Amino acid sequence: MTPDQLTAPPLAAAPTGRGARTRRTPSPRLRLALAAALALAVVAGFLLADTHGYAEFVVPLRLRRLAALVVVGWAVALSTVLFQTVTGNRILTRH
């Protein structure tokens, strides 16, 4: 191969004007609803997967584990925000 064959072809310009398609981003509400639906599906999968008919025994144990995971996740998130605030790091804010 020659060096000329290794270069990429030039990119076509994006269409402009009346025929141009614009991509709309979903609203924050829709994004939150989709994230909540996905989280509920994952929780249901975690609680009910591989119970093999022993759901009465397995689900309460998994609920306790899930509650512990939620508490730990909340604590880590809160400690991160507090640490960034105390140190004056602006990584979490726009300004």
C-alpha cells in the first residue's frame, strides 16, 4: 500500500437548509423515566433470577442485600459531594 491509500477519504459536509435533519435529544423527564424503568427491571431481575421455586426464602435475603447496596451507594454519593464541596473542587459544578 502506498501512503496515499492509507489516508481517509474526505468527509461529506452535513446537509444544511430545509432538508437538513436535526436530532432532538430526549427531555430530562423522559430520560429519568427510562432510567427508572431500567433500574426497576434490573431490580426485578436481581430479586427473581435463579430462585428455582424457593422465592419465599430467596427474595427476602436479596431484598436485605439490595437495601444494603442502596444505602452504601447513597453514602458514597453523599461523601463524594461533601468532599468535593469541602475541598472547593469544581468538578461537580459548571462554574
